[in-house]
Amino acid sequence: VQHHGTDLVMMPTHGRGPMRRLLLGSVTAKVLHDVSAAVWTAGENELRSGARPYKNIVCAVDLGDETETVARAAVALASSFHAGLSLVHVVEIPPPNLEVDFTAFKQDLIDAANFGFADLKNKLGIDVPHTASVAPLTADGIRDEAIARKADLIVVGRGRAQGGVSRIWSRLYNIVCDAPCPVLSI
């Protein structure tokens, strides 16, 4: 990728289970973590379905540092494919337990995300639907939103995590493995 100045890597995913990924690693996880180019991933079913234009794109953002860049890329893709675009932010909270219960803060978290979306859409000059939700796992919330919106493509950020074991904690690989359609990580 560095030698050829590649700006897009395209690869299939297999997702062989969490224990195997943890013990053996994964080429996809390694590529997602290590390369600076955008990475397009798709399961075997998406690869066999043949090329087709994207009609519905879901852009999943964390409302952090890279959100504007990721959203701009999704807007450009949606425009070039004449596709619908929607934004999604999933707040991951643990299930309630006796020590800490975040249930009371759910609406505050959703309200904060909606405020972030209003600011982002104003900055980008776009008027697209958005969803802010709470889920035990970010990947599950994104998958559910992609299914509900009949997404042909999910656009996500790469995250800022770096270091030897950071890919173990990254949500990106789980999003890619659980996605019902191809994922473009910027």
C-alpha cells in the first residue's frame, strides 16, 4: 500500500468467530488496523452478488475527531451514486447491574448525540435523516440501523486507536464482521 501509493484496499471477510480472531488474528483486522488507505470489506455473499450501484448509504459516526471527515466522504459517495444517505450514532452502554445503571442517562446521551448531529449537518450543509440510539454493542446498533434503512454500504471511521493490542479493543472489526452489506472504512 505504501510502496504503490494505494488509496483503497478491497478485501473479503470471513469472520471465523471471536476466539479464533483473538488467538490467531485476522488478515482483515490487521489491514484495518495498519494501513492508512481506505478499506472496503465485504462478505462472500456481497462479493458474489456482482457490482451494483449503491442506493442507500449509512454513515456510522462516533461524533469524535474524525466524524466530519467520514461524513464528508459519505456525502461525496452518496452524491456520486445518487444514493440516499443517513447518519447513525450508537452509544454503547453496558447492561444494567447492581453497581452502575446507565439507564437514567440514556435520553441525555441521545439528546447530546442529536445536538452533535445538528451541528455536523449544519457545518456540512446537508439535510439527511439521522438516528442516535443506545445499544449494548455498537456493532449491533449499526447492523440494525443498516438493515432498517436497507443499506447497500456502511461508511465508518477507522478510529484513532494505535499500538500493539489496540485492534483487540477496536469496534471497527466487529462492525465489519456483523455488517449486512459492504463496509467502507475511511
